[in-house]
Amino acid sequence: MANTVHQQLDLFGLPITEKSSPKKKSTPASVKTQKIEQPAQVVYANEQIVVKLKKEEGKRGRKSFKEIDAAVDLIEVPDEQTLSQKLYYSISEVAGWFKVNTSLLRYWENEFDILQPRKTRKGDRLFRVEDIKNLQLIYFLLRQRKFSIEGAKAYLKSNKQKIDKETKLINTLTGLKEFLLALKASLNN
């Protein structure tokens, strides 16, 4: 009988060679990697890849309660004299003053009966001065006093005059606060 040699085959029917450690992928000699210490947004770069950090300004999705609380004092609604210069304001202008999305204003319009902006034939919403004042009331109840939508509706129905006084007082106090902060800043310089 002739000597037969048996070869061990792997799972795919290929002959098994001696076991060796897996080879590390080597980069071609022409590709040189280097870390670039430029602006903060570039973390790593070479001839083929550039890694950048995203800016946190354009955060998507719902804001956290902490972010909402921080933004409550930052609304920039003009005073009554400035508001009375124009008859109507667009929804984007009003949303910019309150630092909210236009979709939130449309939602509040559906939820609250006191908010009735005019609509053009095209469907664009135009806010009057009284609508902006009502938005201030709604914003005050929902964002500062932390009412739910249903709670704010009920409170507006029963305490409309009281809430008007409270918002006027708050507007006066925030104006005083801004004046004092500006005075403090001028004294420090």
C-alpha cells in the first residue's frame, strides 16, 4: 500500500495552513497621518479622513427642563410703544421674540381660545398686539409658573385680570433688572 497523506480542511474545504497571528492592516507608505492642532472642531485629519466635532448650537429634539428654565428670562418682546408701530407681526418674528419654534405657537393657537391670530388667504398667521400680549400670558403660565396646558386654560378662564397684573409686574421687574445689570456693568468698566 502506498503512503497516503491526509490534509485537514477547514469549514470551506480549503487546506489549513499553520496557525499564525492575524495580520495587522498596514497603511500604505504614501499615506502619512498627522494630528492637526487647528481650531477645536477638527479633531483628527490625514490625507483621506478629517474628523470634526459637531457644534452644540444646533441641537435637535426637545429641550430639557433645565434648558427651558435658563431661556425663560431671555425672551425679547418689545414694549407696547414699539409694538404699536405695526398692525401685524409675522409668526416668525413673534417666535423669535419668545425663542420658540413656530410650530409651538401654532400648537398654542389650537389649544388656547384667547389666541386668535389673523390668517391670510395663503394661511400665514399675523399676530396683533393683543395676540402678543395673550402669548405673553400663556408663556408666563406654561414656562415660568410650570402649569400644564389644561391648568393654564382653567387659570386663564378664572383669573384673567389677576394674571394681567402679574405679567405687567413681571415685565416691570425684568426691565428694572436689565437696567441694574447695565448700571453694574458700566460701574465695573
